[in-house]
Amino acid sequence: MVVCGDDGLAHRLAAELRGVHDEQVTLVVPPATRVARQPVVGRARASALLDRVSAAVTRAAGNGNGNGNGADGRGTGGTGTGGPRTAQASGTVRLLEASEASEAVLAEAGVERAAALALVYDDDETNIRAALTARRLNPRLRLVLRLYNRRLGQYIEALLDQAAALASGESDTDAGAFDASTTVLSDADTAAPALAATAVAGTTKVVQTDGLMLRAVERPPPRPGEVADPGLCTLALLSATASDPVGADGSEGSGEQGPQLLPDERAVAAATGRGTVVLETVSYAGPALPAGRSVLPLASLLSRRLRWSFAGLVGCVVALAVASMAVTGEPPLRATYLTLLDLFAINNPAVGEPAGRQILQLLSGLVGLLLLPVLLAAVLEALGTFRSGTALRKPPRGLSGHVVLLGVGKIGTRVLTRLRELRIPVVCVEGDPEARGLATARRLRVPVVLGDVTQEGVLEAAKIHRAHALLALTSADTTNLEAVLYARSLRPDLRVVLRLYDDDFATAVYRTLRAAHPHASTRSRSVSHLAAPAFAGAMLGRQILGAIPVERRVLLFAAVDVAGHPQLEGRTVAQAFRAGAWRVLALDTAAPGERAQAPDPETGGPGRPSGLVWDLPPTYVLRPEDRVVLAATRRGLAELTGRRRRETPRG
């Protein structure tokens, strides 16, 4: 595997491939003096805020921030991330320093012998130029590109795949063995599903398939006499010393004390006193999003005061019509007609008629004078409503159970779209009136509060005291941290998710906030940490749907064709299960052209298969034409798919 990049995503991806998937990796980065590291806005101020919180927590509870491990999802591949420090992992990742990925540099990195190449430079043009060069050097190379422009990415993906097919000269009969695919991803798109899942489920240990959100939940050991709920299935048994800080570290070298992935029923029954990781469905528990309307209702056209004014005028007209019937003896229809004529001042004067008729005509004229300003106000209000139909909405009164989203930039816009797809009510807070995501919020009719989130009253206007969660996704670390601290001062039990650029700083923030608010859900995330698994999955092949960390190990979710796999073909679901290696979870009944792929180039997240059957009976016989979704260890998936790594000399 070859990874080329100039920021934290390249280092995180290299660590993911080496530490999680045990791949041989060559990392190409600019020299240390030229690393184009994105500046962390307000890092010193954010660190000062964090130091004050840490000092307060230490004084109040002593050393109480030691439980920040598994919930943050950093159990695997955590070393050597965030910067050029990956060079410390000598002997695991080959480091090659070059200012750009030229043809000579790619050749020296071994692209001609590599299985996959990831181009994750921050500049789209640099990635496209390097991809064209790499495709010429190795037509069979699997390419993964980082591009922000979705439409351009689709064209480039089709172009590179076509060039690979022509250069390789593969026939249709050999298409099954040809794996020179091109996948275009964006770190914003790949991080958005995980951030949205954190707001809903409280964890990024989520796999989304068939419109269904599945969550891996860690459950404590059942008490004596209790029967633990296995959920959809039991994915793993936690370490026997998971609660002991000096016990097993949860890695593959922990032996019998470490976690057991994909245990059988006998192992689960015998594992007394050990926690489990089970797979269960999860859904949003807050209020549902109201159904959209195609036309504007009367209530939105006219204010409540105007509606009451119209009701009063109608009552006056009815009263005058009834009085006219009593005075003149006219039929109801004619009496109403005469009253309206008097109201609009187009009737003849009641000269020579009875005094009662004359008084009614004067009263009708007076009501007509009152009607004119009411009609004018209604017209102006209706015009103002139509003009503001494309303007930003304000949070409605009584809103509760919603998600407050801070920042609608590149990341925030993708998260906003994902939350609306899940039909979750959202209130956005943005300080820049020209932010790129405001057009999306206007199109989706999402309430927006314009203002500096660090100022008092802004979060209150977003109804933070009645919110379900807070997502702080601005590009400034200090703004995100200050907003979360202020929100926690208003509501200590609020679920919060921070986007922080630096991975190590995100870990420190998580541990401090978790210690300060142990009963509230806290997650700190860096975009590179969230995006790296999707890029790694694309490099390993389109069959990988996602990954879930279990302590220091990882479970992969993949879609596999039964044909050609003797371990699956002709066997029942129970017979195909191999403890510690793989387990069949679902059957994909969709047509071959609509089946699951990963990652989805449109959303950047895992591919979403349609027609999955999750309740497969153990006696179901797997047929060659079937395609299944299974959970597997990385070694189990390598054995099942027949993947063999090629030992390449390191120059």
C-alpha cells in the first residue's frame, strides 16, 4: 500500500493500514520543513481553556480522568498520528520524503508493484495529476483519490477506470480477476456519517446498511440470575481484565485474557464475569421531523393578529346583515347584498328611508373604513412572507429534542444533510452570513441562528437547554471547545461532540471533559481519525462496508459473493460460521447491479445495500448466486477472500 499526502490524514491512513489491517505501507510526505499542516486556529487559547478545566477537575476529584479509552474509538492504530511523527514507527511504515508525487517519486515508492495507492493531498489538482501518472505506471493499481468536487470526482473516476481497462487489455471473461478500481472520496463526506451517528447513537461504532443503523454496544457482565440480551448477535467478549488498568491491553498479543472476537454460543455461556459487545439496531429517540408542505398554509401567510381582525370584521358584517333583515324585512340574501354594498360605499344614499335603515348604512360605511387598512396589512404581510420564503428560518417556539449544529462549512454542511436524511430536527448556528452551508440550510428549511457562538444568548436562541445533542464542527478549535464548555455550564448532562483538528488534542479534551462530566456523553473527534477507515476500506477493496474497533482489535464488515468460497458455498449459515474468524450476518437479496459497495462515492460513507435479510435461519443453505454480509477478523477475511500479501523488497 502506498499513501501520498501532505496533512494528518496521510499519517492517520498509513497507521490505519499498518496497525489495523497489517499491511505493508509506504508513506510519501513532503519534507518535515515543508509539511503543509493546517493551522489550528486559536490552539493556544483552547489549550489554556482546557488547562483551566483540567486544574478544576484535578482539585475537585483528584486524578479522575483515566477512563478515556474505548469510548473514543481510538483503540487501534493510535500511534504515529496527526503529524510527521509517523516517522518514529521505523520498521513498520516506510517513510519517503518528497515535495510532490512525481513519476520518479511514485516509481521509487513502488507503485509498479503496489496493490493500492491513496492520494490524499489537500489540493484536488495535485491528486488528479498524480493519479493519471500512477495509472500509466501500473494499469492494475487500485486508486483512491481525495477530491472535494463531487461532480469532477465522478468524471475522473470513470476516466481512470476506462484508462485502466484499455491499458490492461482485459477481456470481459477476465473481468472478475481485474481489480484496478478507482474510488473518489472526500474527508468531509466520509466523516459526516460518523458525526451524525454520534449525535444519534452516542458512538461512532455504527454500521449503516439498508437504511438501518446498527450499533456495537459494550455491555457489562450480567448479574447472577440475569440473562444478558444478545441483541442481533454477540460480536465479541471483552478482556477478562477490562476494568483493570494494569491488565490485558486488549491487543492480539493479550492471550486468553484478551478480547475474543466472534465467539460461539459455548464460549459466551462459559465467559462468566466478562463484558460483551453485541450488535443491535438503533434509532433516533427524539421527536420526528414534521412532514414538509408543498404550499404555504394560511397561518404562515397572515399573522395571528390579522386573522383575529378579519374574524371581527366578518362578525360585524353578519351582525349588520341580521339587523338589516330585522329593520327592512328583506330576505337574508338581499339583506346581506345591501350590507356589502353599503360596506364598500357603492350603494345609493338611504335618503327618505326609515331612520333605522340610515343608521345601518352609516355603520356599514364605518366598518368599510376599518376594512381598508386590514386589507392593506394582509397584502403587505403576504408579500413579506413570500419574499422571506427563501430566507433563513428562526427556531420555532417549543422546539425540543433537536440537534444544535455549530458551523455549516464543509464538514457541517455534510453533517446537516445526513441528519436531515435521518429525519432529525436540527438548528444551525453560524457566525458567517456568507457561509457555504447557509444555502443548504435554506433549501432544507432548517432554522438558523446567525451570531458568534461564544457570545451569550446565541446558544440560548438555538434552544440549547432543550436540545438532544450539540455538534461543534467549526474550523476553530477554540470556538468548539468554548462553545461546549459554555453549553455544559447551561446543561451539564448535554451530549456533546467536538471536531478538533489535532488527534492528540482531541484525546486530551475527551478525557478532561469526561472526567468533569462523568454522567454525560462526550465525544471529541478529528476529521482525519473519522475519514481514515473509509479510505483504508477503499484501498483494501470495495467489499468492505465498515469496521468496528473492539479494544485494541477490529472487526470488519464485508459483502462477499458466496460463489468461489468453499467455506460458504453449499453450507448452512450455522456450518459457515467459524468462531474467531467470520460469521454470516445477513443475506443481500438485491439485484447484482444494486448490491452493496463501499464506500459510496456520493455520500462518502459505507455503501448501502437494499433488500438485506437479517434474520437468516441457521439452517439456510448458502447458494452460489447469494451474496452475504458478514463480520470477520482481518485475518479471517484475508483467509476467506484468498488475499495474499506480496513481500516486496524495501529500497
